[in-house]
Amino acid sequence: MFTFSAAPHFIQSIGLALVVGLGVMGCQPAGEQDGSLSQEPMVEAMDITVSIPPQQYFLEKIGGDLVRVSVLVPGNNDPHTYEPKPQQLAALSEAEAYVLIGFGFEQPWLEKLKAANANMKLIDSAQGITPLEMEEHDHSHGEEEGHDHHNHSHDGHDHGPESEKEQAMGAVMVADPHIWLSPTLVKQQASTIAKGLAELDPENREQYEANLAAFLAELEQLDQELRQVLEPLPQKKFIVFHPSWAYFARDYNLEQIPIEVEGQEPSAQELKQLIDTAKENNLTVVFGETQFSTKSSEAIAAEIGAKVELLDPLAADWSSNLKLVAQKIANAHSVQPQ
């Protein structure tokens, strides 16, 4: 009986590959067979610029993949003296929006920002917030005045700079811009930011609102964690170099005692007052800031046998940083004088 001989092995392999390949092609959509992949259109992220790193944290929580965030002032710089670089101003021509801290924080550069991009939307994150006041170039640390300085409430009164009463008293008052260091006020800032993004990109309004709701829940959780650390403290005072922490202090019933106010180093008499206050209250830690020299902080620390710890009001990981700040303040009150 005649039989066909088996085909060589390599021919069998080629045949099998052709059959499998044809079967796979038959299962593919027509668009993929001719090489044109059917994909959903990519969503173009909006270019948003902010002043400082904590705002980038807020924007990315609310905007997610729908925003691409640039920071004007790097975290290791002092925003009070920072001058935007020409390439930063040039890059603003591509920005759809700039999110302001407000309360004059951006005043030195505001006209340059506007000139860089006349079509750029300005979102004032301080909208609806009544500021605390800071005395400019007056470095008194009396107990009564210190209490008044750190406990202005959102009472609806005019807290604008240089009211008639303040001018009559010879004091120059300025709005404290450090609102990003208060979880309570960040809730308001976040709502303002979400509204601004939705106005720019109404098609994704629901996404911004959903992200906002999730972020507000995170803020509530953070607030509770900070209260658990700070509320039990018997000592509420803490010495800081720069008065960045008044809103944070108000949130958690603390009192910051600043060494420097509005760029002014303390005089010899003011330095003595600070040292006396520290000794009277058994304050064993002086908090400097990463953006400033620690010279004055070290001088006071040396006089009272204290140590210097650094706080960073501009840290990019905003939530973790506030937890660290709270823990440092709590630890400072557990340190025994040397």
C-alpha cells in the first residue's frame, strides 16, 4: 500500500504558524488588522503654575492627571526675596492659570506675572479667608500683645493693612499670607482651586469635584491626627525664627513666639526679652527654618541651654511635613532644660 512520506519537520512548523496567524487575524477588529489602533483620545493636561511647593501638592490632589504643575519658588528659597528667573517668566506663556497664595504674597512679582501671559487666569486661593495680622517692624513680646497677635479670629471685621485705628496707634499692620500651613484654611483654598479648574475645564468638572471631596476627607483626617498630638501639650508656646506658623498655632491652640518679624533681626533689648520669655516658660528648643540663617536661633538657644530644630514651611510633601512639625513641637516640650 502506497503511503505519503511525512513532511519534513520544518515544513510542519511553518504550516502551523500560518494557521495560528490567520486565526489570530480573524479575531482582531478591522481597525487593528490594517495597523490603525483604535484608542480613546488622550486628555491634554492643563499647565498650571503656583508660587510654592505646598500648592503643587494641593493642585495635584484636586487636578490629578488633568493638570501639569510648575512651581515658581523652589522650596529652598525665601519667597520674600525671590526674584523669578527670565526662563520662568517665559514659561508662563504656556500656563492656563496661576494659583496665587494671595494677601500680597506675590505682590513683588504680580505685574511681571501678568505681563508674561495676559490670557492666564489668576486663581486667588485666599478668596473668602479673613487674614490674621502681622505687625511690621514692631518686635514687642508682651504677653497681652502676643495673645492678641496670635488669636485674631475670622470675625468678619476689616483686617486689611493700615486701618485708621492702626495708623493712629503708629503701627503698620500687614496680612499674614501663610494660610497654606492651616489644614482648616486649606479646605477653603482647595474649594477655590477646584472651582477655578472647573471653570477652565468644565468637561471635567465632576472629576475635580470628586477629587476635591476625597482631598477634604484627607484634610479632616490630618486635622484629627494633629489634634491628638498637640492638644494634650501643657505648654502651648514655641519659639520660631520666622513668624510662619500663626495659622497653624491658632488651629491647635498654640502660640508662636517669633524671633524675626518682617525681615527684621531682633535688637539687643528684644533678644533679651526673648531669652527671658524662653527661660520663664522652660522652652528648650528654638525652631529655625530651612530657608533662613540660624544665627539668631543659635544665639538664643545658647543663652538658654536649648537646641535648634528646623521646620520647613515650604516642604513639598505637605501633609507628612505638618505631621513632622507637630511631632517636633510635641517633642520639644518633653526635652528637659540642659
